[in-house]
Amino acid sequence: MKIIHCNNYEEMSAAAANLVCDAIKEKPDLVLGLATGSTPEGMYAELCRKYKDGKVDFSKVTTVNLDEYCGLPADHPQSYLTFMKQNLFDHVNLNPAKTFLPNGNTEDHDAEAAQYEKMVEALGFADVQILGVGRNGHIGFNEPAEALFTKTHMTALTKDTVRANSRFFASVDEVPKHAITMGVGTIMAAKHIVLLASGEGKRAAIATLLGGMIDTICPVTLLQLHPNVTLICDDSAWPRRRSAEA
Ligand code: F6R
């Protein structure tokens, strides 16, 4: 695993945006896997800035998002589609016909998940997959469990994740309790995984990731089995040594 230990959130965001731009320069028709949440917001802002400055061209890029809430209309302010439009899609020259998220607002979530998996597979999976990590170690919405799904599926969010995500909603009751997410196999099929981590809340998950063991109770640890992972971590998320004195 390649590790880029940054001083702060801004450096982390710039490093991630540079990596994405270099990948697009090398392969203009890149399949770019995207994440939502607070962590990549700075990277998206940086990518929009770079596009405005003429430093990157998204016209041939295809994007595939990791996940989407179930039961929210696509134009709901907290849907992941809305997030992506506000943070990236509406500001760069991506072709709207080539930006994909699961449709969580459907009767048949299993059929939607299967169709999404097929679509990502047909694209050859992501060339570069951006990931955040939950405080509990989840990736996408693959929550800690004794066994993990390999493919895209509908899943229940843990109470911890619902609580963490309630900061975006008026109340915890409004947070959807289910989502459609890529499975760990879908994620691991990406050619290059770029994991971003910022904030003290992520320290435990990063420490477990770097601890050398694999445990489905901390799904991010599976990334140790991937041959091409870059962890871009800011200092606040970087694990501390325990101090010697009590
Ligand atoms: C979002 C996603 C989640 C987030 C994770 C961290 O698409 O798949 O796994 O990456 O919950 O969220 P933030 O960045 O808000 O701490």
C-alpha cells in the first residue's frame, strides 16, 4: 500500500485531485469510481477548480458511484445524486450519459443492484476508485459483519452510520435506513483504489487497516489484499502511538 501522509485536509484534497487529473491525462476515457460524504468534498472542489483553469478534461470520462440511499427521490437534497451534481457534475464537462449511480428510488432494489453490478462489470470496473471510510471501517455501505457481500446489493445501514449521516438531515428519523452499494468484490475489482481519510473519527479504522490483519468486522482491512491501493490520509486521521506514561 502506498501511503501519502498529509499535514491537513487541504493537502489531502489537493493530493487526491492531482492523482485523479494525472490518471485522466494518462487515460482520457477513464472509468472513475466516486464516493460521497464529507471526506471527498475538498477533492471535488479542487477538481472543479482545475477544470475551470483548463487543467483537466472530463469529456471522455465515465463515473460510477459507490452507493445511493434507498427511498429518496433522485432530486432530494440529500440524495447522493444531488450531492454529486452540487459537488462535481454541474461544474465540469462530464457527459451526463456517462455518470452512473444506483437508483435507490425503485420498487425492486435487488433487480436494480444486479443491473448496476452488470453495468460496472461491462465497463471493466473502475480504473480508479475513490473511497472514504466510515468510523466503523465501512467502505461503500459494506458495514461491519461476519460475512460481506461481494457484489452490488441492498443493505441496512448500522445505527452508527445512520447517526453519523444524520448531520445532513433535519432529524435522525429522516435518514434512510437502507442503501444500494457496490459490494467489496466490486470495489476490489478496481484497478487502483484511492482511500481518503480525514479526522480523528477515522483514526481507529486506519489503525486497524495498517495493523496487518483482515477482519470483516472492519471492512476497510480487506484493502490489504489489493495490489494497488493509495491511502491519502491527513494528520488528524493518522494513528497515534499510545504514550508510554499512564
Ligand atoms: C459514501 C460512502 C461512505 C463514506 C463514509 C465516510 O459514498 O460510500 O462509505 O465514504 O461513510 O463518510 P464521510 O466522508 O462523510 O466521513
